[in-house]
Amino acid sequence: MTLVPEDNDILRDAHGLHRDTDSEHLAAWSMFWGKEIEVEEQVLWTQWRDDLDGDAERAVNGLSDLACAVGVLDESDSGGWPPCRFIKTPWKTTLAATRGCIMTTEDYTRIDQSANGSLDHQRRRGTVTITGQSGCGRTYLAHYMLARALSRRQSTLFYCRGRVTFFHNLGVFSGSDFRPGYDGFRFWEMREDYPRLIVDVDRENDQSKLLMSGMLDDGFMTVRLHASRSHSRAYLESQELELSYGRLHWTSSPLATWYSRRCFRTAQMLPRPA
């Protein structure tokens, strides 16, 4: 699909989207679109590993026990702390706590693969709802899934924090007042890897309601991420009906996220011991 100047006008005037010329999303599109994502590993430095292992008193404080509880460290594992696996991204503002890095876990891979497997590719339409406790890191998960979608060259609408960003083979378009229109959104590039709409609904917002109301054409797919006790929960459930093909429950907790960030910061963010 070739985007002509008239299409730029349609995206701007009819749908409220403008071409990005300098943004973290555009940098992410350039980094990930159609490319294999590089996963890096960082072994815990000895001094910090010793601090984490600690003695019996530190264990009582719960860090090692917490690591076992969330499945990062096995009680019977004598091999010590595993290395941190992460991907670097340009989203340094949104993911400021880790300077744009996303620590990858088996949960992230499982959820991304399960969501893709649950979507109805034959009918080119489907919805997967991913729920988790407040504070469990939905924004990090959403950006991880977005990076994977870009790597697969999937045309994607990404809703986060009041803005909609459209990732397309020819670039990135965004806006705060996205209007899909009742006649559909004709800029999807329909290939074997059908497009997906990823929505982060951590805030009550009319834009998210508009996107979730099914106003796009039959070619869209949806992955919804929201807190288990989100105020949007009732609205989401009322909108699923025949559109819903799957539901995933993310069992991660705020403590697990806190542990992951603590472990990541220890491995990557703190200065190397002298």
C-alpha cells in the first residue's frame, strides 16, 4: 500500500492523526519494524549479588524468599541468581524507571504468544483481555507486545495515556483525538500477519471507549490490558459479547514487579562496583 499526499490529509482531517517526524514511537518503529529484537543479558555483579543473597537476617527481610515466590529463583537451585534478560528501547520517557529497557521474563513471552494464538486469524477479528493487579506493570507489558508486533511488521494502533499511535509500513501517525469513523479505517495493510489493536486502558478515557466500541472495520484485532479492579472493567465486559475469543489472567503482582525492577536496577542501573 502506497501512502499518497491525499492520504496524509485524510489521516489528519478525517481521523485526527498526524505523521510523527520526531518521537520515541518513531524511533521505536525505526528500531523494530521488520527486524529481529535483540535480547541482552547482564550477569549480576558480584558485590550486588552478595548483597542480594545476604545472610539469614536479610533472608528474613524477604528478598530471597520473594524471588522464589515469583519464580525468578528456585529454592532448589544452587546455581545462584540468574542473569537479567532485557531489551533496549527508545521509550525512555514512558519507561523512565529503567531508562527505556524492558526486562523480559517467561511470563512476557507466554502472554504474547498466547494472545497471538487466541486471536481469530481466519475471521480477521478477535479480542483478548489481559488482566492483572494494579501496579503489576501493564505499561511495560504493553510496550513489550508493541515491540513484538512491530518486529512482525503488523500494522498496529497503540493506545496509551490518552494518545493513539498508528504504526504502519510507511511510518508512524499519532493524535489525541483519534476518530476512526463509522465507514471504517481503510489504512490497515491486510497481509497474512493481520493487524492488531493494542489498548492500555489504565485510565478512564472517552478515546479508549471509542476504540473499544468496535467502530473499526472487520479487519481489526484487539488486545486489552487493564487492572483487575479497573473502573473500566464493567464497560469492557459489556463490550465483549461475540467479539471475545479469549481472556488471559496475568498473575504477576506488585511485589513481583518490584522485585524485577530491583533486580534489573541492581544488574544494569547501578554503578559497577570499584
